Amino acid sequence: MKYKIRQETIGDEAAIKDVVARAFDGKFYADENDALLVDGLRNAGALILSLVATLKGQIIGQVALSPATIGDARYLCVGPLAVLPDHQRKGVGSALMGHALGVAQVYGRDGVVLQGDLNYYSRFGFEVFPSVTFTGEGAEYIQVLPFKETPSGDVKFHPVFSG
Ligand SMILES: CC(C)(COP(=O)(O)OP(=O)(O)OC[C@H]1O[C@@H](n2cnc3c(N)ncnc32)[C@H](O)[C@@H]1OP(=O)(O)O)[C@@H](O)C(=O)NCCC(=O)NCCS
């Protein structure tokens, strides 16, 4: 049976939190804030998109979009992106990202930005730009996929990401 992708609905909240917690569990870059991010964005009215991948009715993956800025430009942040360990390496993460990027492109912003593994996200077209700065931790993991102009300036994510 193939997984399906849909927008989150009421009642998905706990399963989404569980997927993020289990996907990030034990990763060196994880912290206790990760599982709370989607709830935090939703509660702040900043969850622009929250897609889930389901298999036999069970949520096995998720991706979120929220507002971000780079300098004066209006971007969307992609993240968290998470797939349950037992379901990784089957294309679910790529499918979630593909759908999220499609929505982002029609949403009318200047591009998408995220903080994450350089090897993984380059396949989707994300790049590190020397003209983009970040004052938080892990500035070297900031990657941008601009839809228009070369990005320039400081990245600001929603405050929920700062814990
Ligand atoms: C990253 C993640 C979402 C990828 O989901 P997925 O469903 O396994 O991804 P896909 O099946 O679409 O792609 C798998 C490919 O990505 C690669 N990949 C997965 N995670 C990777 C990582 N952290 N760095 C580099 N490559 C990675 C796999 O090696 C595989 O490559 P291959 O197809 O050439 O063998 C998933 O591994 C995950 O939830 N990880 C833990 C949470 C996390 O790190 N999230 C991203 C940070 S926000």
C-alpha cells in the first residue's frame, strides 16, 4: 500500500508531535523543543501549511511551512520535516518536501529557507549563500531556495524556533 499526503486535520496534533519526537530522537542536532514546534506554530497562528504522510491511516511523516524573513524579503521556513524511522528511505521525506515546495511557490513569497543537513537538502535545490547571515546557533546549516532574487540579509524564523 502506498502512503498518501494530505493537510493536517483536527485530531492529528498528538500523532504529529509523536512523529517529530521519534524521528529526531537521538540525533545530535535534536533538542527537546523539536516535538513542540508544530504545536507552537499552530498555537501562534503561524502554521501556514502542515502536511502529513499517512499509511493505512497512520501518520508516518510530516512537514510544516511558517513565515520567515531574510533581510526585508518575505520567505517561508520549511520545517520540521520528519519521517518515522521505520518508514525512512522510501521517498516519503522527498514527497513531503516536493508538495511543500509546490505550495510555497504558489504562496507568493520570495523563497524558502531552512536549517538542516547540507547533504540532504541540496538535492531539492537549497544552497548556502554567503550573503545570508543568521545570529542564532548553527548558522552554517542555513540554506535557501530563492524563487526570485539572490537572498541577502539576516534570517529570522518564527520565535517558536528559538525555544
Ligand atoms: C531527513 C528525513 C526527513 C528524510 O526522510 P526520508 O523519507 O528518509 O527521505 P527520502 O526517502 O525521501 O530520501 C532518502 C534519501 O535521503 C538520504 N538522507 C536521509 N536523511 C539524510 C541526512 N540527514 N543527510 C543526508 N542524506 C540523508 C538517504 O540517504 C536517502 O538517500 P538515497 O535515496 O540516495 O539513499 C528523515 O530521515 C528524518 O525524519 N530524519 C530525522 C529528522 C530530521 O533530521 N529531519 C530533518 C531536519 S529538519
